[in-house]
Amino acid sequence: MRSTTQLAQIFGDKVAAKVASARVLVVGAGGIGCELLKNLSMSGFQHINAIDLDTIDLSNLNRQFLFQRKHIKRPKAQVAVQAITNFNPGLDAVAQQANIKESVYDVDWFSGFDLVLNALDNLDARRHVNKMCLAANVPLVESGTAGYLGQATVISGGETECFECQPKAAERRTYPVCTIRSTPSAPIHCIVWAKDYLFAQLFGEQVNSQDEGMDAQEKAENMEELQQLREESQALARLAEAMSTGDFARLVFEKVFYEDTARLLSMKDMWTNRRPPTQLSFKKLSQKTKFDPRHPDDHAILALEDWCALFVHSAEQLAQRLMQTPQGEPRFLVFDKDDPDALNFVAATANLRSFAFGIEQKSIFAIKAMAGNIIPAIATTNAIVAGMMVTQAIMALSGRLSDCHTAYVSYSSKRSRCIVREPLAKPNPQCPVCRRRYLTLRINESKQVTLGDVLKHIGKLAESGQDLNLNDLSVVEGNRMLYDPDFEDNLSKTLESLDLVPGKMITLTSEDDDDGTNVPVILSIAKARSQTDPLQIEGLDKIPEFAPPVKPESTDENAASDHYQMDTAGVIVLDDGEGGDGSNSAIVLDDDGVCEVEHISDELNKRKLAETATNDEASKRRAV
């Protein structure tokens, strides 16, 4: 094949043959996944398996070029694999529409691949694939993009940093009820109120409880607010009955922007240290303007009267659509950032509320990104990252791990280069994921084998001199405690009754580990290879040796490696040569990867940048 021949000319016949025979798994067939699958199919890879749970949406078509309008609602993986098979008819490609976290995709399934490539936008799924690749001892090419920023790296168990070696900041997705309803202080508060409260109450599916999903403490803390919220919801429900009349939009406007504001103003203690909200008059704002609400400028900040006109128009359009719902079909709408009427309603409502509370207003385009909880994807960034992933994959398959690197796409007009490369980092000795001994527990019949049988088998291995120090151990699965010396209730229970089936993992930890030398063991449960042994543990011969965690010898803030210094807040400070102008540069890392590249002139600015990386705003700008 032509692509194999070209690969042989660059890397040699042996590498080309290894690439052609390698079985690779691509997890995710979205923005990066489409580019990656195309690149793999045209670079000599012959055996490709793609898995993705999602279906194609209209908003995908602007950057996921393997998809067309006729493919909307079809599975991404199937359409993408069909497209690359058309490019390369001789390809052995398999598509699966499924959740990679399903138990059927166990350690044996992952072990069937020579390489895994992650093209995911989900932090939890990325963590899962990282852990499964460590358990299966399969190299992983990890990636992520956020707008013009991106990254690609190679993860090899015991040799390089894994996905969780550096802490990931928790992303805040929820806000206190009282803040959203009564005291908003940021644009996102108004957007959440407009989308999740007002739109949902007027046009969404009605639910019985406003406190669904709250724990007992949250309910207790917000009891008064929740009661007020219920009363307001009932009032809006009564307004919804006027949806078929021409007064619907006016009645809603006067209720939420005049009457409810008056009620808030009556709580004078609330505004002792806050700016009180301003009541909005529908009569004054509904004066005729030249603004056409049918064609708003998505990138403009409109005048208050224009936001009012857009509110009225979009509310009437949504009400009309709801009233025209055929009899027998569910009579509610679901917010979709690609639905112009829904987006315009949320944008107008949020900006009217922002004005009332003295908060910065946002354009429709900006609100689309915030309401959809997305960072705008750039097709070019996806293409660059996918290209880097294939290069890394070829080197990893050919055994050239030392030539692999972590590459960052960091577009900036101040930099002479848009791609920054760093050597692969060594594993973090205190990593809670890769600093583990990964073994495979093979069982014949989970209906018969008990947890006690497993622990007895492990005890025999420890007595025979195997490298398993499991005195005073505890056993957990996820967040569930299965056994410890003071809790033996599960010892007589079968693995099946405990839902410990192939695909699950259990962690064995020694409770007597004050010096940190006893490394926890993770057992990946899998089916037995033969019917003779009811229990088998594999991988004892491949257990890596771990040095005990040590404290840094120096706390010198100015100490740095030859290439970079990793700040504890997630800032990589590059050496002077990378900046292009004699100053240092920094790449801020957040939940999933690169957040921002900036120049820093001194240690003070570096610290300020580090602090920025930990606040709420930085945590929202994550690589997806």
C-alpha cells in the first residue's frame, strides 16, 4: 500500500511492518477523533478499532469533517469508520457505539491492543482509560484541546508520568440556590438562572421537586430559599397558562424583572453590603426601535431596549412551538445551544438580569459557549494535535519511547513557535494511580468464589515469598469498603453478589504503612483462561520496583531543570530560550491540560500566574 511504502521510506521497513500489523484502539470519534482516524488510515495503520458513545449533532459539522448533514443522529464511531474505510478500502476497521467504562471492556480487552489513543472530552473517561492501560500494560497516547491550545503525550506504565501524576483541579459546575436566585454577582449566575430556572420552568419538562439532587445538608441550608423557589415556580406555572395569549411575554417580563425585584428590594438587610438590583419597566423598554429581533448580531452587546425586544420575540416563538406540539406527544422543550429561539431567550433573559444587578453583559456568542458549558473548538488545533499523536504513536510502537515527548500547541503572537516540546516526565512517586502494582485476578465462576477465597489465595502467595506485603490489609472497590480487619461481613459473600465481575477492579492496601513502603495492589478481575484453577493471579513476574516516596531535598524557588520547572499550582516555566525575547514563558495547566501560555518577566509574575491557575476562572478553561 502507498501509505505503508511512504512510511517505510521515512522510518524504515521494520517500523512500517510493525505499524501495519499493530492493533490500535481510538477512544472518541469527535473533534480530535475524526482527524486522528483519518491520519491513522492514511499513515499505514491497518487494524483500527474506534469506540464512541455519542451520536452526531448539527453543531459537530463545523469541525468534524468526516460527518455530513445526512449523518445527524447516527453513531459517530460507525460513520467515522465508514468514512476512513472509503479512504482506504483495505482497512481492517471496527466501530463500536458504547461506553468505554462498561465492564465488557476489561483488562483482557485492552490487552488485545498494541496501542491506545485517547481523543476524549470527558475527564472521568480519560482517567478510566489511563487506569485500564496501566493495568493492561498497554502504552497510551493522551491528548486534549481547548480553543487554540492543545497537547499530546505518551503514557507508558512505570516509565512516564500517567494522566493522574499531576493533580487535576476540581471543576465547579453547581452554584448555591440563594446566589442564583437572589444575589447573582457574575454573568454565569445570570446565565444559569435563565437556562436552568426560567427556561426550564416556562418551557421545560415539569418536575415535582426543586431540590432534587441536593443532599440533606444542602436542603437544610437552603430551606427558606427552596420554599420561595417553589412559590415562584407555581406563579410561573400559572403564567404558562397564558402562553396562547399575546400577553405571555409581557406577563413573564413583569413577573421576573419587576415584581420579583421589588420583593428582593424589600429585604433591606440583604443589600447592606451589596448593590441593590434595579427594577425594569416593560412599558419603558418596549418602545419601538430599529432593532430586528429576528436577526440579532451574535457578537454584539445590545442596548437594553433591544434585549427586551429579543426577549419578547424569542418567548413568543418558543410559546408558539410549544402550543403546536401534536396531541399525544410530550409537551416540553429542551434547551439546545444550537436552537436559535432557545439561545436568544436565554441570552436576552441573562443580560436583562445582568443589567438589573449591575453585572457585565455578554454577547449571544459568548453566552452560547457558557450556557453549553463548552470551549469553542478550533478545527486547526484538532488537526495539529491529531498529527502529533500519530507521530508519537509510530515512535511508541517502534520502541523509541525516549524520542517521544509531550507537545503543547500554544498559539501566541509573542512566540516565534506555536508548538513547545518537553521530554516525557518520569512517574510521580506519590501518584495515587500509577504508583500501584497492577495484577489480574482470574476467576472461573464468580457465583461460587467468595471474597474470603480471594484473600486466602493472596495469603498463600504472600507466604510463598511472592512480593505481596498484605498484612492488615483493607479491600475497596471504588469508594466502597469491602473488607478490613474490623469489617468482615463480606468474606462469605460471592464475588457475583458483591458485583465483582470481570471488568471491575479492587484495591488492596496495607493499613500498617506509616513509612509509605507498602505499595497498594490493584486486582483487575477477568475471566479464567482455563477451567482447572478456580483462582489465578497473573502479573507477579512483572511487578515494578517502587522507591519509597521522598521529600524534595531543596525548596529553592529558583531551582529548575534543564528544560522546565513544574510549579505546584500547575505552571510549567520554560527556560529563557523558549520565550524568544529573553523572558520566561509559562504554560498554565488546568483539569485536563494546557490552559494558557503567557510571558513572565520575574518570579513575582510567575507566582501571580500560579495563583490564577487555581481560581474558578482558570478551572473553567480546561482542555477538552
